[in-house]
Amino acid sequence: MEEWQESTVRRWESERTSRPTAEEMHNWERTVAEIRTRYKLAEGHKDRAELCHRLAVAYIKMEDYAQAMKWVDLGLAEGSEVWVRELQEDMALILYLQERKEEAMAILDELAQRPPLVPKVTPPKRIAPRVTEEPVLNLICPHCDADVPYGQLRCPGCGAKVDDKFTLVRSTKDGRKATPVEEVETHRIKQFSIFLTIFTMDYDDPDNFLTVHRVRFLGGEMTSITERWWYVWGGLAGLVWTYLLLGIPLWLNLSAAETLSGATYIWAVLFLVTNLPLTLFYLYIVFPDFLGQTIDHPVRGD
């Protein structure tokens, strides 16, 4: 067996023994939804074949081999020579993971006897590392080996969500150098998500205090950053306004009525269900230890 085949089988064995965590499953499901949206909008055979390959990889990670094989077949049907080898490798991996090793090895032997028609294509959205004299803090994707600029939520090469499996390095024109954790400056970070919006609070960076990352319906993404002083005082002003807007009519009803009416009860409930969540949301964001704890997160070192 050739060296390429041996390394491929070792990679397959590693894939077979690994199991996705609940968080990884959630991230891959989100990635699949985004890629499927892009697939519906893609026009060229090459683009659709690439997206089929990405979907096959995602479903393999999710251990849904039937869906993975379905997207391999769809990708091969596109007839794009650029991606046919990648898709055949996906097919061999799926067969291997389904314990159909003889079929998988037959495909691998066939691929080993004929070189790729074209070099492997660099993913179009892969972001190259900045080349500077001073070291720049980057992350290395464990799935496609792409350099991910610090601060990205997802790998621009394969779409994987950035997590603790991404290796922290300092990139220079001379290459990559792994960065020990103790040498990296950390900030107190708190993060949570609501629907398709991720809120990240950095309590040690007042200029980039609140980062809001939104994923839109058709796959687009938008990120906004708010300074701490603006959010603290702007959010406080908004809270005061809602308290006055709903509190004044409630106070007038309570002071004017001799007995509590149904409308007064309804207004009181409206006051509570509106202001209580807004107040808790504001306090949770502004104060690092309110209803939760922060984590130490590495920050850009340049």
C-alpha cells in the first residue's frame, strides 16, 4: 500500500473513532443549513459540485452517512472534473465508515493509480494570513488547515465553527509558531446566543465591549460592535424610557381606581413581562458576574 493510501486509511480510522459532541452537532447542523441555502442559489456546475462536497463532509461529521452519500451522488452528477476526485474520496470514506471496506479500498486503489486531473482547488473564501514583520495571532483550522484570522467565528475555508480544537499560532513571513497559552493575553469574555444572533461581551476592552453577530435567512452575516460607555448609558436610557412608558399609565390607573379592574391587571402583567426581561438582559451584559461567569479568552497579540 502506498504512503498516500496508508495516511488516508489512518485518517479514516481517526474519523471512525471520533464522536461529535452535542455542541459540534449543533454547529454542523447550522453549517449544513447555510450551505444548503447557498446550494439553492448556486448556478454553475462547479459551484454546485463544491457545495455538494462540503455538505457530504458535514454529514460525515454528523455521522449521517445516507445523507452524505446522497450529496456525493448529486455532486458527481454535476460532472465537474475539478471536484470529481474529492467526491470520490468522500464516497470511499463513507463506504469505509459503513464497514464496506473492500468497496472503499477499491475506490482508493483506483484513485492511487491515476493522478488528479487538476490540483486541489483552494476554497474561494479562504482568507490568507497577513504577512508582516511582527507576529500576528491566528488560528489554524483542524479540518482544512486554513489560517483563520483571530476574531472570525467560522473558518472561511470549510465553514467549521471556531472552538478549542483550533490551534493558536503566531504567523509571520517565516511561517507559523505555536503560541503557549501562558504567553497569550486573555480577556474576560461572556457569550450567549438567541436564535441566529450571538452576543459576545469583552469586559477588558471598552472600545469593543459588545459584539453582535447575526446570521440572516439567506446565509448572509452581519457583525456590529458597541463601545461599553455607549451601551451602558444608551441601554440605561432605553430602560428608563420603557419603565416610564408603561409605568406612568399603570400608576395613574392604580391611583385613580378604587378597586383593581381587569385592565389594570393586564397592564401590570404587561409592565412585568416587558421590563423584567429587558432589565435582566441589561444587567447580564453590563456586569460580568451577574447570572453567570466569564471565561478567559485569548486576544490578538499584535
